[in-house]
Amino acid sequence: MDSTQLVLLALLLGALIGGGITLLIVWAVRVRERLMREHSGALPEGVTAVLDAMDEAAAVVDASGTVVEVSRPAGVLGFHAGTPLATSGLRDLLKTARAAGTAVESMRLRTGSLKGQERLISARMSRITERWYLLIARDLSERERLEQMRHDFVANTSHELKTPVGAITLLAEAIDFAADEPDEVRRFAARLTAEAERLGQLTSRIMHLSRLQAAEELTDIGDVAIDEVVTAAVESNAVQADSAGVELVRGGDRGLYVRGDAQILIEAVGNLIANAIAYSPRASRVGVGVRADDEAVEIAVTDQGIGISEADQERIFERFYRADQARSRRTGGTGLGLAIVKHAVSRHGGEIRLWSQPERGSTFTIRLPRSEAPVPDPEARQAPVARKAGRSLKKEKA
């Protein structure tokens, strides 16, 4: 090997050794920076950006159980930077994660100081470093509520359907036994017709309520004139009011509009009027009043009836709940009317309020977001004028 080759070999070995030393130095610097960052309390690079991009409730927790950084949705579940983990369940989850690296558990988490402010969550704790842990919490409360609602709905519906179905069966047997007695047959047949109508009404309302609960949003949305809603609801209950000897009175502001489904709102107001008539004495009044402020339109239905006790007011909007069981049976009530009203109003972004005192009557108030009156379409106005002009021209030619 000549001197030139030796020189090249030496240069190559020097480059390799130098590169290795350089890489070793870079690695050592990075390890030192990471250790210093962890020791100084700084989060690993990129963690904050990841939290900002998350749609779920998430938080970075240190080994002592203190929340250091949170995602935007985390505040809903009560996670705030600088505060300790609020529940023993979360602290136990952290202990498990410190030992195993990750832990998953479902638990109930109190999110406020008031009674009942608890939510069911699925929490996952994972180790980021020896010092930092990532907590991801998924809120299962709505899923639990819907499952409970489905269970209650099926149980209540099965119970309510048994009554008219059983009555129809018994009446059919009674008609069979009384086949030789025309007067008894007619009496049983009349009761059979009434039970069949009740069953049909109950089935229809169950389907209506199911559609309101299942739909995520309204499909037939437009500008709805409150004047037309009130007029249609009053007219649909006029016969019932006459039969009950109850006077229907309407008043209040005119020319108001909301955004929504006109038919659903007519049925909601109509249900309130029908209830008011059913629970009012003869020679009394049921009033339908409309008023508005800058934000909302209120439709109030007031009766002079028996009123609702404070204990019943808390449950009056539940499916199949009846404050007066005996009167409900006499009037053929299904116990679904107010539940339908509540869901209909909720679908329109509104709320329903109740004031009532026993023997002094009740007032149900629907409050809906107000919208501006629609601007008339110039072409729609010109079309009738053009048709009228065309008819006039034809008359002149004739």
C-alpha cells in the first residue's frame, strides 16, 4: 500500500470517527434538552397543538394528578388547567396508568355543585413520559339518556296499549254473548267503537312522538306566520270547545314570524288548547295570547280549570303521565299530548313554561326564536296582476 492510499484511508477513518462523534454529540444534546424540559416542567413539543385540534375532552396530567393543559371541550366536564383531578376514580385511573402505562374505565363525574350534575364518561389515561399522562374522556351521558328513554318508551307503550286492546277483546266477547239482545249489542258496539278510536289515537300519537324524537332536525323549514298557527289551532278545537261549553278567546300581537315547520307548531298549540278545554269547567274561558320581544315570540294558552299541583308540574311533560287519571280516562286522553308539545318546541330551538295553581287554572307558554317577516317576492306579486290583465284583455277582444 503506497503513501497515497494510506493518506486516503486515514482521511476516511477520520471522517467516520468525526461523523460518529458529531452524531453522538447531537444525540446527547437532544437527550439533555428533553431531560431539562421535563425537569423544568415544560410539556413535550407538539402536545399543546394536538390538544387544540381535538374535538374530545382531553387533558395532560402530571404524575401528581394536577391538570396542566386541556383541550377546548374539556371545560364542559370540569377539567381546567392548574386544578387537581376532581374525583377518586380519576386519581385511581392515574395510579393504574403509572403502573401499567395505560388504563380505561367508565365512571360518573360530577361537573357542577348542584344535585344531579353528573355525567357518565369513559376515561382513558395513557403515559406520554414518566412525568406526563394524557387523559381522554368521552361523554356517554346522552347515549345513556337515549337508551333509558328507549327502554321507558317501550315499557310505557306496551302498558298503555294493553288497556284498549284488552277492552276491545272483552267487548267483542260481550257482543257475542249478547247476540240475542239488540239493545246490549248496540251499547257494547258503541263502547267498542270508542275503544277502537282511542287505540287509533294512541297509536297515531306514539308514531308522531317517535318521529319527533328520532329526527335530528326539521326537514320542512320555512317562515311560519304565528297568526296562521293560532288560527288553525283554534279552529281545529272549536267543535270540542262548543261541546264542552268553553269559550275560546284569542288576542295579543299580530304579524309575527318564526322559522320552522308550520304543521308541527299547529299541532303543538292545538294540543295545549285541547288540554285546556278538557280540564276546564263549563261556562269558562280558554285564552290564547301572543306577545313578542326582540328575541322571541311567546304563545300562551290559559285556562280557568282545576290547575296542576306543584308535585305534578315536575312530571307533567313525561310520556303517558296524567295528573288526573280519572278525568283523563273520561276524556280519552293518551298522556302524550304535552310530551309531543315539549319535543316539538325543542325541535324549533324553543322552550315551554308552565304556571299553575290548583283550582286557579294553568298557563302554558311556548317561547320560540323570533324571525323577521319574509320579504314578498316581486315576481309572485306580478303574476296575479299579469293574469288579471290577461283576462281583461280577453274580455275586451270578446
